Amino acid sequence: MSPHNMSPHNMSPHKEKRTKFIHIIKWFDKLRTLPKNSLTNTFIMALSISLICGLIVSVSVVLLKPIQLANIEQEQRQKLLEIIERQPNIKEFFTTVGAQYVEVRLVNLATGHYNQTINPDTYDQYKAERDPEHSISISPIDDIAKLKRRAKYAPVYLVRNNNRIRFIILPIHGKGFASTLYGYLGLDADANTVIGLSFYQHGETPGLGAQVNDQLWLNQWHGIKVRDAEGKLRIGVARGKVAADSQAANYEVDALSGATWTSRSVHNIVRYWLSDQGFGPYLKNFSAQKNQ
């Protein structure tokens, strides 16, 4: 059999690769000889530019992702620091948020007890939330934060001074009007008095729902109570203004002006994570142990 009659299946791998390479060269050579204004040449150039641009975008996303994640982590750390530093006389105790001041513990949300087997420093609550093996489905009647699924475990941050817990900081999140809101709710060591609320990531409407970061509104959360003397969950966002002399002023803050939906979303997010569906069992255990 002459070499010219050999089928690709009879060629050696080396000759097959060389033949394919020759065909590619001939194909590019034909492209080079096409008239510049031809429809084929225009189409191929447009396709080539699209492929190159797509490749550039894909590479940029991969390269920038670590930077974006680092920025989000820095923002989270800054919001933790802001909650802590807003407390009276706290700066003399905590000049930075570091391992010696903040203890991270992982909580089993169903039982309210600490988990001793999973490393809280490497645990990703939001990744676990998307994994059916490490999360639970929330019934529609309980899913006021519109999460659909909730991780089985969540971190808590215990701010200590002289081996004494001063504050508890809880990560909270849920659906807003135009985005998912992620933030922190700080409680005093009594596990019932709010010391601060802060959101580090959201995409709410500028000038309206974005008021969740307005400092004057966030300041209203300081000092309000989570539950009343009978243990009923009372904390929330009012549907309008809260009268300063009303009993509700002990438990509620004003609604955001012009952002009814976001106001209700924050209300539901806070109440969900402080209820028995969220950190409620943990806070009850914490209070019981503290009072023993």
C-alpha cells in the first residue's frame, strides 16, 4: 500500500499529528489569501475577536477572584471591628480584632451546643448552606428570611476581656428587596441586649434600601432588647416611626424611610436568626450557663 493510500487509522501517531498540523497550516494559509472585504473573512475575524475577548474575561475572573474574596473578608473583619469599637470605653480594651480577643466557636443550631469536631477557622457557613448534606431545608412557614436552606452549623464570635465574655457577635443573612444582605448582630453578654448591627454586603437600591448602612439608623439598634421578661421574641423594625415613650421603643427601631420592603426584610432576617430556627437555642444555653 502506497503512503498516499494510507487511511488515518493506519498512520503512526507521529505522522497523524504531522498531517493534522499541515492541514491547520493550509487552512490558515487559505484564510490569509481571502479578500479582506469578503463575508467569510469578516465572519472569521469577528468570531476570533469574540473568542479572544471571552478568553480574556474568563482569565480575568479567575485571576481577580482571590482579590475579591480577600476584599470581602477584609470588609467582614472591618464590620466586626466597627461593632466592637462603637461600645463605650471599649477601645482601651480592644485596639484590634485579633485571636487573643475574639474566640470563634462553631454552634450546632439545632441543639445550641458548640461543635468540637469541625475547625471553625476553615468552616464556610455559606458553602455548607448550598450542600444538602450539611444543611437543612427550611419550611415555607418558618423561612421568613427567604433562605430556603440553612447550614446545620454557624460560627459565633465571643469577644473576651480578662477571660470574661463581653460581647457575642452573630453572623446573619437573608433576602432583601434587590439582593441578599449579609451582616453581623452584636449582643451584650446578657445575650438579650443589642450592642450593634452592621451589614457588610448587599445590593439594595441606592438612596432607599441602601440606607441599611446609614449610621443614624444603625445607632437606633444599640440598647434595644431581644426578648421581653416573659421570654417572648420582641425585637424588630417597626412599620413606621417608634414613639420614644412607647413600650415598643424597648424592642423596635424606626422603619427605613421610603424602603418598606428592605425594612421588613431586615426585620425578618433579625427575627429569624434570633428565633428557635437560628441562634435561639444557643442564646438560651448561653444564658442558662452564665446564670448557673
